[in-house]
Amino acid sequence: MNDPRFAPVVDLLESFAAEDPDYSAQLCVYAGGVPVIDHVVGPNSTADSLTGVFSASKGAAGMVIALLVQDGLLDPGEPVATYWPEFAANGKAGITVGQLLSHQGGLPGLDGGLTVDQYTDSATGAVRLAAAPPVWKPGTTHQYHALTLGVFAEELVRRITGETLQQVYETRIRAPFGIDFYLGLPDAQEPRYRDVLKPVQSPPMPFIDPFGPMGLALNSTGGFDVGDGQAYELLDLPNLRQIRSSGIAAAGGVASARGLARLYAAASTGVVREDGAADGPFLTGETIRTVADERVFGIDRANGLTGAFGLMFMKSIPRNDFGSWRAFGHDGANATLAYADPAYGVGFGYVPARAEESGTASLGGQLSATLRRALLSAAAE
């Protein structure tokens, strides 16, 4: 049930659907641990449907990293090689965990890319990345590690816990808090999955130099060969059962807006059960500050746009203004957006059925940007 205080936000979402009969989306917002908006519009989404959320998956992976920091098992100031000795090869001995997980490590990809199998069984991809030299002097600049960041997070979790990141997420976060956001979609949930739809008038993909920094980050070819002779582009990824069943930490998550909002609420404010008791938050204020504090801000060396990151999480900036300086979250290539804003006690989740024209929410001009501004206006009153 929607809280009347946030009726302007719901009305705005409805107006998008009225203007475009093809528009479909889910929006869910928690405030103070309870859902205040839970709304669906359009013909291609239902309240119960799940779809791919691309790099918003990094937010779920970031929650696992945060738990390891909270448990005292992972120190962002330590060299990666403390936990993963092989990583020290080729001049990488001094790269810290904090640098690597905030896109400063200089390993956005490899010439020739990684195979799908090396992402879904990331221990094999980690071997190749550990042996590689950095593309730039680590810590001097940053570039968004679109796919390899997930391999790094998964390998650190595996080295420290002996379990996969997906197992830790399932047992310590998703299942205990009833979160409708999966890193590895179970067979039983498959009937709920809806393919990500591509933009109606998407321009053709421009040529990207496979040996340039952007080409490396997009897996050198911008596509994946899964053995059927067909190359799949980024927007196809979660529509491949192999990707969504493995739940690769960089881009393979599957969720509803309810799941996105509940994840961030459970982490930051806790969530209120039906009996009125509170569950969580599962992160302390100190842990949130550690992972959410801004570690890098400036021009991304590949796309020329301003970026800002904490440990695994995106930070709010003027071009991607999703909240206060305390807010932390992540968007996805289809314009999914999920975040927590501790200043307002908000957990936010937005999932469009069709990927929006301008790509990720961080590129601006998105419907989600309009929604979050309306939300902040309502929350501040």
C-alpha cells in the first residue's frame, strides 16, 4: 500500500505510463524500515516479476564485502595480495583492497576478454587477472571496471571465507531478510523472470576499439560467445540462463524493485516485519561509513565522464544525483537504480522493463532521475 505522503511520486510514475503505452516499470521505496511506495505500471511488468538488474548486482556484492569488513576479515587498507598472494604478480603488490574495489586498480579487462565460463566460474578468470599487469599506475586515476570488479570481489570472498560470494549473500543477507534480489536465480524462480527488453529505437552500437580502455572494460569485444555461434551484447546478458543462474557479481543479478529497496533498507535502517518487530540493520553505522565514504572522484579515463565511488558502491554526484552525501548504491545498464540514503532513512529500488534510451542512470536524463528528485522533495517535507 502506498503512503499518501508520497502520492506525487506515484502520480509521476503513472504519468510516464500515460505518455508512453509501452513504458513499464516497478518502483519501491522503504522509509524508516517500512515500504511507503510499492507500485507497478505498464504492460510488461507485474508486482511479482523479476528481471536482470545488470550492475546493480555490484550493490548486492558490495553488501557481502561490507560484512567481511564488519567481521574484521577484510581491511580496505591492506594490499590485495595479503588475501590473494598471486595477485602481486606484474607490479600489483602494492594495490590495496580499497583501490581495487573502487575502480582504481588498472584492471578493467584483458586483451581478448574473458570467456563466459571464466565469469561464471570466476576462480578461473581470477587466475588470468592475477597474472596481468595493470593498464595504468594503480591509484593515479580510475576507470569503471564494468565486469572485472565482480571477479575481484568474488575471489576475495572465496579466499577469505572458503565460500562463494553468492553463498555468503544467500545465507547471511538474502534469505534471512526475505530479499527478492538473487545472485544466482534458482530454478524455482525461473517462471517469474521476464527478459530485459531493448530500447525501441536504440542506435547502432558504435565501434569500440577492443584494445582501448573502454573495449577492455566491455570484455574486449563488447560481447560473449556462449558456444552457440552467436555473440551476445551487454543488454542480453541476464537473458542468458547461464548468466542469471550463476549470478555473476558484476552484472548477473535478478531482482524486483521490492528486492532492491528491501536490500538497502535492511542494510541501513533495518526492516519492520509484519508483527512489528525490526530485523536489522545488518550493517553498523561504522561499516556503512567505511564502505560508503567516497574513495575516488573525478574523470573516468575511458568515458570522460565524472564518476565517484566508495568500496564497491557508487556515490551521488550532480550528474547522478540520487541523494545526500551519505547515500550509496548502484545503477545498472538498463537504468535500474538502487540505493540507501541514511540521511533520509530511505531504501530505493527502480526497475524498468525496457532498457532506457540513454543507458545507465549515471548518464542522466533518465526517468529514474525525475522520480528520485520527487522522492527527495516528498521525504524532506
